[in-house]
Amino acid sequence: MSLNAPRSIDDYLRQLRAALAGEDPALVQDALYDAEEYLRAEVAAHPGKSEADVLELIASTYGAPEEVAAAYRDTEVKVKAALNPTPRAAAPQGALRRLFGVFMDARAYSSLFYMLLTLATGIVYFTIVIVGLSLSAGLAVLIIGVPFFLVFIGITRVMALGEGRLLEAITGERMPRRTVHPGEPAGWLRRIGDMLKDGRTWTTLLYLLLMLPLGILYFTLAVTGLAVGLRLALAPLIVLGHDLSFLPYDFPTAVIQIDDQHSSWGGPHTMIGSLFAMIAGLVILALLMHAARGIARGHARLAKALLVQPGA
């Protein structure tokens, strides 16, 4: 056994964290969880041996911290290459192609869907956190209060993990795929103390509470942009429907009002006006898609800052 070989699980995890310095915090969190889960299971399977003896025993199977770190780096590169293949170098695009090219971006649609979804998830998250904190405080004087708080924090961490996986699928931002390992077995009071001292407990609750006001903002922007953009973009179809008697003359529109002789676009030029309205609507929809993509990326970075284990 080398002089630098870890003598305990905590020592192994410190060396692994150091070997992964500079890597994505989400990757570090996953690697630390996997390592701690495996090492504690091996120690539990050999009750007659010390942690140092068990680590020496499995050194050839699991690997030294530097070897494990290298393996995770290689795997991460392969996964990123598979999920995000390098596109061919594209010719320089003009302003119009950059503006309307967003309609061909699948992530723009998924980002817009996420903006609509956040209102529902924000309500659910906010309700669970407020009810959980209220009951935890109310039951703190009773024996049931301790296990209830542990279950409540566990639920919030699972919700945060699911939220991160959803954001990674939508934006491509690397998020944790494992929760933080609870550590060695301990009594309820010690686990409560560890959770209260863990900064991620409070940042996770903060994130879940912020999802409601953010969800209201995102939903309002998305619905308003879609309503205005679609109404304008469909103006030629509305006019054509009137001309061909497909639609009644009192069919409501946001921009074009048609009667027997006049329109809000000026006399007989209703169709020309509707074409201008369509172009304006497409521009609004394109800008909305660009905004949705940027909002989703920014939100993913906010989630990463609040949900990933501090110091991972």
C-alpha cells in the first residue's frame, strides 16, 4: 500500500474530490456519491476489517481516486459527444436566417414548453415546501416531528433531482444524476443536525420557493407572446376565410376588423395589411422562441447554483 493511499472512506473521498478539481460540480457530486455508496457497502460487507484494510482489499477492483477520476472524465466526454455531436461548420448566416432559424431548433420548443410548465410545477413545489415547513415546525415538539422532517427533506431533494434532470434534457446543462449521499449510518438527531448544517438543504428549499414567482413570470411571457404572435401570424387565413365566407363577418380578431366595405388596414387592401400582420406575428414568435431558449439556459444555471452540493 502506497504512502498516499487513503486510510479511510473520508480520506478516499477527499482525494477523489481533489482529483476532480476543475470538473463540473454536477459530475463531482455524482462521482462522490457512487464512490461513497460502493465503499460503505464494501465496509459493511467486511465487518471484521478496518476501513483501511477494506480499501486496500478493493484497490485493484474499484481503483485509486486518481483512476476513478480519470474514468469519470473519459465517460463524461463520451456521453457529451453522444448527446451533443459536433455539428458541421455552417456558412455565415444573415440576420433573417438567424432570427427565423430558431423555428428549426427543437430545444427552443422544449424551452417554451418548460416556460408553460413552470407555473404548474411552481405551484406544486411551493405548496409542498410551505406545508412541509409548517408541519415540521408544528410537530417539532412531538416524536413524530423528527422522522417527518427527514422525510420532508428527502422529498425536496428528490424533487430537486427530478427538476435538474428535466432541465438537463431541455437545455443540455449538466445537472446531478445522483443525490448527495447521506453518509455513514447515524441516529435521527444527528441526521437532523447534519441536514440543518448542510447549506444545500436551504438552497434547495429556496429554489423550490422561487419556482412559483418565476413560474408566473415565465408563463405570462410565454402565453402573451404566443397569443399576440399567433393572432397576427394567422391574419391572412382569417381574411381569406372572410373572403370565401368560411368565417362570419363578426369573427373576432385582435388586429383586423372587417365589415362590408372597410377594414382597419385601409379600404380594399385588407389582404396586404394581413400579410404585414403575418410578418409581424412571425417576428414576435421568433423573438419569443429566442427568449425562451435564453431563459431556459439562464434558469438551468440558477438551478445548478442552488441545487448542486456546495463545494462539490
